[in-house]
Amino acid sequence: MTTPHQHTARPRAATNQDLLADLETTMAELQTLRELAIEALTPTVQGMVRGGSRDVQRIEHTLDQLLDHACFPEGLALFKTLCGHYWSLDPQATASYVHAYREMWDADDQNLIHEVAP
């Protein structure tokens, strides 16, 4: 003998407004994390530039980190500053970071390479 299917109460489906509110909260948290990362990287970049760092590995590691945040004006400013410093050490490697920036963020800024070159 078969028993009729019992309908169990489903949890209330999230409304579009609930989903939008969750998305806005997540975006705000991500923005905060990006701001904290930029704040943390600022003294690193300033120290390398002021000190005339020639530590290529550290410079490239920092540029890699900055690429993740170069979509924000503050992050892009740090990226440009460090690229300007790195240009004197290795113009070819610096150009590859500029191209990576363009690919990653689809920048229309065709003058970026000229801004970092002395």
C-alpha cells in the first residue's frame, strides 16, 4: 500500500530584497577588506620607494598584491608609485606589470606606462 506524499513545509524562499540585502552586506565587507589591505600596503610601498629598495622579489610580491586592489584609486596610486620605482630597476618587468593591470582591469588608460616611466 502506498502512502500519499506528505508535503513538508519548505523554508521560506529568500525574496529578492533579502538576497539584495545579503549581497550589499557582502560587498560592504569586501570593500572594508580592500581598504584594510591598501592601508597595510601603503607603508610597505612608501618604505621601499623612500629607501630605494632594490629587493626585486619583495617589489614584485608587493606589485602582485597591489594588482588585486588596483581597481580602486588608492590601490592604483600605490601600484603606479611602486611601478615608477621599479622602472629604474627593470623597465621590462615593470611593463609586464602594467600589461597585467590592463588585462586584469581592462583599463582604458593607455597612458599608464608613460606615467610610471621617468
